[in-house]
Amino acid sequence: MRILITNDDGINAPGLKVLEDIANQLAGPTGEVWTVAPAFEQSGVAHKISYTHPMMIAQLGERRFAAEGSPADCVMAGIYDVLSDRRPDLVLSGVNRGNNAGENALYSGTLGAALEAALQGLPAIALSQYLGPDNHLRDLHFESAIEHGAETVRKLLDHGHWQAEDYRVFYNVNFPPVRKGQTKGLRVSPQGYRRDSFFAVEPHISPSGRRFLWIKGGSQRTPTLPGTDVANNLEGYIAVTPMRADLTAHDTLAALKDRLE
């Protein structure tokens, strides 16, 4: 198996090393794992592409490249430049330091890479590690991902929906904020919504007197509805969410046709 890995935390992020280990387990001794990741952190860029300017790409080692672009850029660089001789069989993105569950998924560069791979017709999975009181300040944040990452991806490859469609399914995996040995299992979960917890801005005055705004997130301990991704993560379960890039609100189409046509 030929696997392309990327992330949004950057080429030197510890979560990328975790993903490399997961990918090597999946690829086996006869497979290949190729890394094309952002040269610098690209958190929160979603599905951004560098459409109006070029990006530099540099080889850092065997099958290891850094690109001055977004995660989605890195997927395209991997497909059309680094692996131009033969497309990868699978694209993995992560392991993100922090959850990409609930509404966070809409901002996530980790998911942006998986979405781009799916648009390119490739199987894709995004992986993220939820942080909480039990693992946030520990030396090793990624214990659940390390313990269950390869097994979770194998289950998805064996039992997931992988049909070639116009907007093909990709998968969002979030590991719970627990210590090693405390993950309760896996739950297929719809995307949840944290009510009353939003991204916002916080003003600060610089030493020179200029006013700046910092983006800040809301509470990550706010649960979503029972059975959805955040709620399952906070209860100690791996949350697996199938997603598509199709943004159509299909449930409203028939009623809107009746009213407008």
C-alpha cells in the first residue's frame, strides 16, 4: 500500500510522527509512506488552497517533503508532483493536537486535507486527538491515538463506504481525551454542535499602542447532543464520522421547490 500523510500542525509536529507510525503499520514492509506536510503550522485554514500564489516545496529526507502551503495544497503537491508516477492508495491527515469534532470540523485544516483527497477521488481519513484534563498536560498527549490508530483505520478500510462517487465519503476520526488503556471503544457518530460555545475575538494592545485582535475558541468541554461526536469523545469513545464535501441541505430541497417553483 502507498500512503500519503499530511497534517495542519506542520512538518515538525509530534502528531505527524504518530501518524507516520500508524501509516507504517498499515503499509507493512512492502508498502510506502510518503510525507508532504506544511512547512509551518496551518491550523484553522480549513480547505484553503494557494490559488493566487505559488508555494515552495523542499525535500527534507527520504519520502519526506515540506511545502509552504495549506494542508489541501500538500495533498495536491503529493498527488501531482511528489507521487506523479503513481497516485497513493490512501491519504491520512493528522494526528491533530486537539479535537476536530463538532463545529471545529468546519475550520479544520486537518479535515481540509482529507476533503481535498476525496475530491481528487482518493480514500481519505482525518485523525485528531481530543485534549482534556487527563491528557492535556501530560508528556504524551496522543495515547489513545497511538493505542488505537492503526486498528481504527484498518476497520474503516475493511468496512467503510469507499465507493467512487462525485462527492465521495471521507472519514473524520477523533480519539477521546483519556490516558492509555482507558478508551472504551468506537462509536459511529454524526457531527455534533456545541451550543453557546463559539469562536470569537479578543482585543489586545501591543507595546507600541496598536490594537490587535486574537481569535479564540470556546469551551471544548461543552457536550453536544447524546450520541454525536463530541459527546461520545467526552464519554471516552473514539468517534468516527463519515463526511462529504456536498454542502447541499438535501432535507430542505423538496419544501423549497414547493415554495419557490
